[in-house]
Amino acid sequence: MNYLDRISVNPKVMMGKPVVKGTRITVEAILEELAAGKTKEDLLHAFPGLDEDAILAALAFAADALKGEKVYPLAL
């Protein structure tokens, strides 16, 4: 799966934070919830706009962001 199919960065949405496409759910929020011990099932229940692939895309996006300097295309 290409995470960019599921994650978008748009300065007009959530101040440019990466979000799950079609939602205002940020990658940051997903990571914070998982880091706090929430399960995938907890997230799916708390955020109806999510599905399992979106959670995996958020994780892939975060992992890729930590690899070093990278330029992410902005949707304008």
C-alpha cells in the first residue's frame, strides 16, 4: 500500500498537518492514541472515519518521516 493514497497534507486542512484523506483525523492523533495504549479496535470505534488501512497508512507515513529529510507533495 502506498500511504500517500490514504494520507494528505493540505495547508487548508488542520493547518497543514498530515490527515487521513477525506477526514480531519491527523496522523498525530492516531499515533498519540496508539502510544497511549489504545488498540486498533479502540481507534476504529472512536473515529468512525477510520479503517484499518488508514491506521496502517498513518504508521507508514510516520515511519517514512523519521527516515530523514523528505519532501511531501501538498494538495492545492
